[in-house]
Amino acid sequence: MAYVWDFYAVARNADLLLAGLGQTLLLSVCGIAVGVALGGLLAAMRLSGRRPLIWTALAFTEFYRNTPPLVHFFWFFYGLPMAFGLTLPPFAAALAALAHDVVLQVEDLHKRFGATEVLRGIDLAVRRGERIAILGSSGSGKSTLLRCLNVLETPTKGRLILDGTMVGAPTAGGATRYREAELNRLRARVGMVFQHFNLFPHMTALGNVMEGPLSVLGRSKAEAQDTALRHLTRVGLADKADAHPARLSGGQQQRVAIARALAMDPEILLFDEPTSSLDPELVGEVLGVINDLSAEGRTMLLVTHELGFAYHFATRVLFLHEGRILEDGPPEQVLKAPREERTRRFLDRFTAFRF
Ligand SMILES: Nc1ncnc2c1ncn2[C@@H]1O[C@H](COP(=O)(O)OP(=O)(O)OP(=O)(O)O)[C@@H](O)[C@H]1O
Ligand SMILES: [Mg+2]
């Protein structure tokens, strides 16, 4: 298949490139400043004449010189929190966000519906390629969290930073203002698959998948059709391109919804219980498609009650409780050896759950 080069993408995203340039400069300056300070400290330790200090400085230098950066990243993001329960403060996390390939940074996110505070301060750094399973009881705020991430719900408070750029503009009162054009751009980059598919009933499967590229990305009809067919083929539904949703099974409708999300080529895909309204025999085909996406290294957040699937699929599991992230770690730890009593009680309810 011929690849179409789209050089105008550079011009269209000039604001992002400029913002990125600013962030890169900021990071470079911060990185140099931290490096100089640390270097000075290590030099002072080696000149101190005290053996413990000299050895510590030597060990530190040798360790960093001889280990790849990937190991350092794992240490800061997994090692520190796991070994010492230490999560980095916001500034360090923001610096790390740029240095360590964080694609989405969520800071102190709150959402209130009237008197009910549903999200009570969510801090989360999503790294590129991570697959995060979100668990929690009904009403814990899982759907609200996903909906806030692409501003289908407007957060009451807090910040979203996508690829180093803040979403929305802060107002004097501390809230954030979101412009419609920006939200459309955001939703193209953060795609969502819903529990009840939400396909347009009057359009065919092909029409549903073409809609976003046509109306949001401004693609030509031929190009949108080409993309749509490619994605329908990918979810195994090329032969259903002309069928309307009412003629498709739940599993097929959900696969069309996944193709529709993929057609926008999002950086992050959000799934809100994508299989929970399906008959049990249709669950597998949808989970199969989602699983295939992990091979591409796509960043995904998945709210699910399919714990067995979450265990194999996710690189990280969050447990949400009363609007806060109560537990956050690798599937092995959160699902098999949860630290929190609440998580344990939640997992105990899934008696028929096998890994
Ligand atoms: N639009 C809304 N208006 C008022 N309250 C809402 C709204 N959306 C959600 N809520 C409330 O927020 C709380 C969290 O809802 P949410 O849908 O995020 O939970 P959930 O964890 O996804 O639950 P479930 O597992 O049942 O889907 C619930 O108490 C719900 O009633
Ligand atoms: Mg929900």
C-alpha cells in the first residue's frame, strides 16, 4: 500500500511544535542545572577525605555510568514506589514527564456532580505504550475518570498535560477553560470506546468508521474510505462494511467501534468496559482485537471487570476507590498480592477468576 506523505501536518501542528520546543529548552536547562549541582556534590564528596562519602560517590558514578537509561527509568517509576512507597512530587514528575516519555500527565484531577465529589484528586502519569487496566467497584469513578481524560466531562479542578502541553487554558479563578477546537483535537488524539458502542444507527459500519477522519481530520472521501476499510479489515469485519449497526451482533458492533477509534490514529485509546454489555460468547472476539493492539505498542487505558484478561493484557493495574487511586502497580502485585484491604475485598468477590 502506498504511503501518503502529509508534510502539511508540520504546519498544522506548528503550535504544538513551538510548545514542544519550549518544553525541550526548559527541560535542557533544568537537566543541566540538576546535573551541575549533582556533579558538584559528587566532586565535593570525593574530595572530602572521608571514605564512606568517597565510596558512596564512586558507587553512584559507576552505577550510572554503566547502566542503560532504561534501567534508571524503571528505577524511578517502579523501583522507588515499590521499594519505598515513594512517589515523585509534581515538579519532579513533570520533569520526568518530558524526560521519560510520559504521554499523558494527570494532576490533581477532581470532578464534582452537584454535592457529590466523584473524583477526589487523581494523579497519574501515563507513559507511552503502557496498557493500564482500571478496576474498582461500581460508582468508584472509573467511567468519570476516562470521560475526564478526553474532557467528555469537564474536570472541576486539576490539569491534563498531553505530550507536554497543557490541555485548556487556566483562568484567574483556578479553573480551566477548554475551547471547542482544542477539544476536537484532543479527542482525535485520545480515542474512546464505550460500553454501549455508541455507533451512529443510520450509517453503515464503513460510514461510522469514516466519519471522524472526514469531519474532524478533514480527510478526503477516498482517503477516509481507504483508512476505514483498512481498520475494518484489521478487526475482521471487511465483509460487514455495508451493514448497518442493527444488523450486527454486539461483538461486531464493538469491533466497528474499535475500528472507528483507530481510524483517528489516536495516541491513547480509552476503553470503558468494552465487553460488559456483550453475551459471554462474544466477549472473546472483542478482547482478542484489543489484545492484538498491544502488539503495536499502543497506549491504552481499559476499565474492565475481566480480571483474567487484565492480568495478561495490562502492564499496570490501578484500583480506584471513592474517586482516588488506592493502588497502582504491576498486575502481578495488584491482582495477586494487593497491599490494600479494600483491593483484597474487591478481588475476593471474583471467585471464578483464574489467571
Ligand atoms: N452525569 C452525572 N451526573 C451526576 N452524577 C453522576 C454523573 N455521572 C456519574 N455520576 C455519579 O458519579 C459516581 C461515579 O460514576 P461512574 O460512572 O464514574 O462510576 P463507575 O466506577 O464507572 O461505575 P460502574 O462500574 O457502575 O460503571 C456515581 O455515583 C454516579 O452516580
Ligand atoms: Mg462505569
